[in-house]
Amino acid sequence: MNSFFLRPTFLVGLLLTLPVSAAEELVTFNEHIRPILADNCFACHGSDAAHRKAKLRLDQFASATSDHNGFRALVPGDIANSEVWLRITSTDPDEIMPPPDSHKSPLKPAQRELIKRWIEQGAVYQNHWAFEPISRPAIPTNFSQHSPLNSQLPPNPLDPFILQKLARQKLSFAPEAPPTVIIRRLTLDLTGLPPTPAEIDAFLADSRRNPQSAYENLVARLLASPRYGEHFSRTWLDAVRYSDTHGLHLDNIRHIWPYRDWVVRAFNANVPFDRFTVEQLAGDLIPDAELRPPASAPKFPNFDLRSSPNDLRSARLEAMIASGYNRLHLTTSEGGAIEAEAEARNTGDRTDTTAAVFLGLTAGCAACHDHKFDPLSQRDYYALGAFWKSLADRPWDGNVRVSAPVVVIADSPTKQARIAELDTAIRPLEAALATRTAQLLVEAPPTKLEKTPITYEVVWAEDSDLTLDTDFLPGTPPPRGEWRSGPDVPVAGGQRALRLEGGVSRPFTFTVGDIDLVVRSEAKAFVYFFADPARPPRAVSLEFIIGAKTTRFVWGDPTAFSPTLGGTRHVGPLPPAGSYSRLEIDACDAGLDSGKSYTGLRITQSDGAVWWDRAGAVLTSPDASTDPLLSRAAWNTALQANARFVEGVPLRHDTKYLIGLSSTQQNDDEKKRLERYHREHIYAPYRAALEPLSHAARRLLAEQIHYELKYPMTLVSGERAEPLPAHILIRGQYDKPGDLVEPATPSFLPPLRRSGMGVSPMIPNPGGTGVPPVGLSPRPTRLDLARWIVDPKNPLTARVTVNRFWQQLFGAGLVRTPGDFGVQGDAPTHPELLDWLAAEFVRSGWDVKHLVHLIVTSRTYRQSSDATPALLELDPADRLLARAPRLRLDGEVLRDQALVLSGLLVPTLGGAPVRPYQPINIWEPVAFGGSNTKTYVRDDGPALYRRSLYTFWKRTAPAPAFATFDAPSRETFCPGRGRSNTPLQALALMNDVQQFEAARAFAENLLAENSTDAPRLVAAFRAVTAREPDAAERNLLTTSLATHRTHYAKNPDAAEKILTNGASKSNSTAPALEIAAWTMVANLLFNLDETITRN
């Protein structure tokens, strides 16, 4: 057997390539030949050097035409001496290519004919179309008589490219769609919502006067609608895998919804796509001078971030929120997880997503070896991933809602400025404390410390650390209380005390920031108490909170309070008024469980006026040398032993996680946080020496924590002091590092161009991650990468982006593999049009609304979706674009449409995610114990009727109303959804509680009109479809209504049940029978093919 070709080992599905229409037409490598070779030959004779057979590459002209042991794969113009031709036409099983055991079929006759003619025409190679520079093709001008342009419409540069291809098939455009179809199509495409009857009437009236002006005005109005940004954001969030949960193991809640709102604002403000890209990839690194001008930003849900034209903080905040893009990956902190493995997975996820979404590359195929089809080497892959090795966030995030770096988003520029001021004020105090601590600290082994018993206080909270719960029972007057300071205020510690005045109707419940107290068995938990001599209380009680069951400890009259679930214990009489006393609870005697975390305390006061202050625990240590609260050496030992808690230590929630890490696993910032925590809350001997500085820092930190608890926080990007090393991972395994690599872009694309990088200090960030100094970074940064991605010389980004927007408006892109513009992806159906759009997009300044306007004002977009049988047979997938596509609406659009038609939609923009109707216990089957997304608790009130964009997105269990209609889980990037057609979809639309409730509300609105059946049925049909029903449809609706009336007249109980469907209350005065019958008609209309389809 001749060994010139070795058999392929990779199974690739055949791409059926149609032959060119005329024998004399030129066969081109990119359009006709490369797809055949890619599917059948490149796995063994392509770019992957490690798996290449016979040292032959068929993806390069030089290798394919060179001598290989006396044979040449290709001899241009000579098929008799071209081994490619001889092998694909052989009948010898030892010679034929692809070989029988490759699980590939022999090439089809049409494919062999194409290769034959290509060789005869000279076997001319071309670079892959997507990797060629973008040039602006000339707009075609010559069409046959079959493809006239409508002279009544203004010329659109897109249409000639479509008409040119239609002319070759002797086709022309379909007729223009009727105005009723046009307004519904355009409104759904640009806003994701149906038009209202009033909007339909206005457009039809305008169209009768001036059709083109009416259409232009409609496009302008819809592009200016805030609903445009919401709708276009949804597909972007699919692409970048936005979610409200971590995605792995516990799949806990993650606070990053401000990023989602930023995307909405960006689309509505028409932020140029190049800036849109840079802010997401490197918003934390953008120099002040390059931040978007304040005037270009829209409003936050509740205030204008850019109200001050010179407010760089607001511009910086917007860019920081955008940088949350880098935090959207899946994370886990499950037991047994390995940090190096998690870090490698996170980096790979970020690399794969960015490559697919912005560049259309299947980069992940190069994680284990060189890409088999595209010129992307394994070194290229890990060099690209190295850009994210400088990020400061931890591979493990502790399954918490927010993990540093984060930003706080206040409700006014003034408060946002105060947050920044706090960060600025805290930093020098932290530095001074660190210096003073270093002077005090002597790292001595425990054996050198005195072994003497000692009793001391550990302070859990003082000053404003105690946060009063303001959730009072209806009708119950809130307690009168405030923090006060000054010479007349008695204080037990710090500078302020809390004065409370009130009755016994409700306990005063406090939380202590996000700090828990872990008690020892020998501890005495305490709160300082000062009774006003002029108004002493009848009694006071104290409870430490751990879950629902707590024990109440009472001083004074034991009959003053009602019993609690955990019982009541009388401690003794009230301490004397007029001075501070320490109310103590013995942990052992009181049943406070050793090692348990207490999250807050409740104080119940029967009448009178009382000052409350410092809370904490009194501890006794028999051996100071081994007590982590007294000995720094013992504290370090406890940490290095990976202790999950140290008894007696008040622990912040994020500190619990850090204590579980060894010192080698902690970064510099985390070590500083633990040092500060030990100094301020744990190490008693330091407190007196550090009190002046500590108090000032605590006061500012308390205010900072107040903002963090009151306002939303969101994950953002930040830089670590030293980037992690980046290695090529042998076969993609995290524990087999190979050569070191530096950040770099793929070698087959234009080179990275670097410029000076100036960086502003990050805005307030718990954890205080810093940024590099101003100047050129010694290595390429994410900002360099972001600028390279949107460099006009990059051949991919503009093509990929315009294709995505085309896909959103036509259901399929000009390239039908939106995440793969490589060799294995589909070739563009209209390559010249794709390049013209890409060039125009860049020329316009990456103007998204300009691009969308250009597309929707084309004659191509405005065609009817009707198709003749002949056209369906010729072009079933509508690749020629000889008609408009008919598309089943996505699940989110179907739900929003029902809410709009029913009048139930709550149109509020932005905000925290909501939880509408879902099946009971929908999350439980996929949840782990301890997850805070184990139990689905439905919202009530307006939250039930918010737009679907704001529905809480749990990765391991996305909403069934969306997933049933092909919504992705967002566990990985999704450049485009599929469209299936299943019986389950029909069941959901007919029976889902939200859909049925909307049908009832729609029916009640119809019955509220002073009308009769016939006009009501016409109005209902028109509201849903945008057109009036024909005679046959009217008869069907009339018959359906009569049938349902008869049914419910015989079954009045069933009619009553319909009124109770959903949480919204029926306000209709119509009889139940009428509401039920009209609800069923409405449900029928909501389920029409025409209703669930965009025509």
C-alpha cells in the first residue's frame, strides 16, 4: 500500500457543497474546496503538527504541491498526476481517501467534480475568508430583469448584494409585507414586545399619508425606546453567560445584576461597540482621559450617574460595573476542589468565551493540542489566556454573594462620592495601624509566653456596628431609637451609644453587619446597659440569634414579656440605673452551643429609656500562650491548621472563608484583612495600644459597611500586584505545566499594538485591591487585548458582530455558525455583504443603532414571509433571502407579550432579579444541602409581572418557561439559540399559570369595554395579531365563545376557579361565566401560530 496519505482518525460530518451552476464558472478554494477538505482531510493533514500524517498539509499550497517521496498531492492543471484526485476516485480500499475505517463515506460525485475542476483550473489556494483583512466591496449595480428594486423606496446599500445573488437564480424579492405585519415584526424585533392597538392605528394612519416617512418614524421611535436596550441585551447576556448564581456545586446566589443593567443602559445609550468591548474586558484599567463623557450615559434605575459633567467617579463607576464581564464565569468552592484546577478552569472559560463572542473562534479546541482546523496553536491559546492571569479575584469565591473586588452602587452621586472618600480616608489609617502593629508585634514561639490565666473582653460590636431591624409588624409603632454622641451621652466603648425608647410590642432586633460571633463554652456573652434614672424600664431581655429558636434572658419583672419558642429564663433584678452595667449570659449554663455562629441579638425593653452599647464576649484563658485570642503565634498556628473557626472570635462571613485557607493560599490583600481582623477584634493585648487609631478606622469602616449593606454591590475586575505565571498545560491538564508564556494574541492575526497605559485608582472596593501605577505596563494587559480586539485591522471582530445583529433580526446570520468563523464553520451566504457591513460598522464608529437602522430599512427586511412551493423546494432554509423568515418567538418574548396584551406588565427598568411563577420545588432536585438556592420562593406583587429579562437566572435550573423554548442554561457561552418545536411548548403556552392569568386579565379588559360580542372579538384578534380577522376567523371565534359559554353555564364551579387563577385579583363586575368563556377565547388567541410567530 502506498503510504503517502495516512488515514484520518477524526470523525467529521460531511458538509454537502453544491456545485457551481455553470461548467465554465470558476471554482474557488474558500467557497467550494476548503469545506470538503476540512471535513474529510484536515484532521490528519491540517494545522495540528502533533497529529499530522505523512508530513503533508492540504491546507497550505506549498506542502500540497511539494514532492513527498516521489508523489505530489496536487499538480496544478494536471489531475492525472495529482494524488488527491487519484485517491478520492480510487476503488481500492487500501488507497481510497477518506479510507473506509475512518467512518467517512466516499466523496459524493458533485464533490469529486468540484475538486477535479479546481485542479484543472490551477488549484489556486486562498487564505481563509474570515482571516483576510476587511475591505469594502463595491455595491453591485447590475441585476437581471427578475430583480427590480422598488422605485418607491429609497435606495439601501444592502439590497443590491441580495439581488445580485437572487438574479443568478432568476429570482426577485418577495412582495413587501403588509403594514400590519410590518409594525408587528419591527416592534417585536426591536423591543421584544408587541405593538399596542393605538400604535397600530397611528402607524396605519401615517402609512396612508406617506408610507416611507411612517416607516422611518416607526424605526426611529423604536430605537429610542428603553425597551430596545432590554431586548437587545438578552441575546448579549446569552452570549457572555450572565447568571445570578455561581453555576457549580451549591450554585449559590451571586450579586452581579448591576452588570446586566449596565448592558441595558449601554444599548439604549448606543455606546459604540468598540467602547462597549473595552469597558467589559478592561473597564478597571481605562485611563481617566479615555472614560466615556458623562453626557453620553443614560440614567440608572433611580438616579443619573453622570449628572455632573466633570464627575469622573461616575464615569469610573460605569466602567467598573462593565468590567464585571470578567466575573461571569462558573465558580465553585466545593470540598475537595483544587485551587490550581479551579484557576485553570476559570482562565479557560474566560479565554473560550472571549474568543467565541468577540472573535468567532473555537479557541478551546487548542487547549490540549494545536487546533486541527484553524491556525491556532496551543501556545497561542495559553498566551491568550495569560491576559486574565493578572485578575485579583480568587479562583474560589466561598459561595458568597459578593467576593472582592466589588463596588457599591449608591442612589445618588453625593453618596457615591462619600463612598470614595471613605476609601481614601481608610487607607492611611490602615497604613498607620500596620506600622504601629509592626512595632508592637513580636513573633515569639508559644513556649516563650507566660502560661498564666487571663480574663479579657472580645468586642463583637460597638458604635454603629449594631444595625436596628426596621421590619416591624403592621400597625406596630416602630421603636424610637438613634445613635448619639457628645459630652452628655454615656458610652461604654467607642464614641456613640444607642438610645431606645419604647414599649413591649416588638423586640428590637439587631444584626452586626456581616459579622458572626463564635462562642466558647466558658464564655460569657454580654451587652452593656445603662438605664435612664428618670425613666427606668420595667424589664429588659436579651436573646442571641441562631436560627428561629432562641432563649430569652430577662432582667427585672419576669412577667413583662410573653414566652418565646426557645423558652424564657429569669436572670435577676435590673441593675441600678444611672451607670453602665454588663448584662452577661453564661454560655455553658445558658445553652449557647460552643462553636456555633451567632448572627445578631434581640433586645426587648418594657417601657422606659435605655442606652445600649458594646456587645461581645468575656473570655477566660487558662494558658495565654496557646490562646489564639492572646497569642499571635497561636493565632497563626490555628490558621495554618485550616481551622474553620476559632472559638470566641467574631467572624465576618468572608473572614470565615479566609481562615480556612493556609497562609500559602492567601494573597497579600487577604493576609492584610486577616491581620486587621485579628488586631481589631481578637488580640486583646493590642486593643489599648491601638485604640486611638483603631477607633478612627472602625468608625469609617462602620460607615462603609453601612453603605455596603444598604446599597447593591456588584462583582468587578481588579489587578493583583503580581500576575500568576501562565504555562502551556500539557494535554490541557492543570497539574502538568509546560513552557511559560507571556500574554499575546494569536500569531496568525494582526499583531498587538501597545500604547501607554494610565490607570486611575479603583473606586471603593472591600478588600482594597490596587492597580498598577501610571505608565506603560511591563507586559501586555487586558486593556491592550481589548484595544486589539476592536482594532480596525482585526479581521474578525466587526464581521462577527454584524453577523450577530443580522442573526438577531433574521433568525440566522449571514454566517450560520456565529461562534465559529474558522475553517469548520459555515461560509457566509453573502460574503460581499458581510464585508460591506463590517466595513460600514467600523466606518460609522461602531454605531450599533446605525447598523440596525440600516438593516431594518432595507427592502430585504421588509419582504413578506410568504413563500411559493417552488421557492421552498429550491431554498428551504432561506439562504438566498428571497423572503422574510418566519420565527417562533423565544420564551421570554412569549411571556412578555402575554403580559403586555393583558395589561399586567410592570415596565420598571433595572433592579435586582425577581422570581415569578415557577413549578413548586423546581430547584430542589438539583440543589445541594446548604445552598441558598435550594428552595424556590416565589415573589408577590409587581415582581410577578416584571419583564422576563429580570427573572432570576439559576444556571443549574433555568426557568422552565424559557428553557422549554430553547433558552440556554448559561453555564457556557451561547452565541445563538436554536429553535425547536415540541409538544411541551404547546402545553406550556396553554397551561402555564402566567399565560393563563394573562388570558384572564385580557378577557376582563375586553369585558370592561361597553360593547357586544362581535366588535369585542375583532378587537381581541386585532390586539393579538395586529390585523383584523377574516370572515372565517370571525365565525370560528364566535362559535368558540358560544361553546365555552354553554360549558361554563353547566359548570359554574369551573368558571369560578378561572377567576382565582394567578395572584392578581379580578376586579371585573362581569359574571363569572362570561369571564371564563372570554378567558378561554383569549387563551386560544394567545396560542395561534400567528401569535407565537414573528412573520
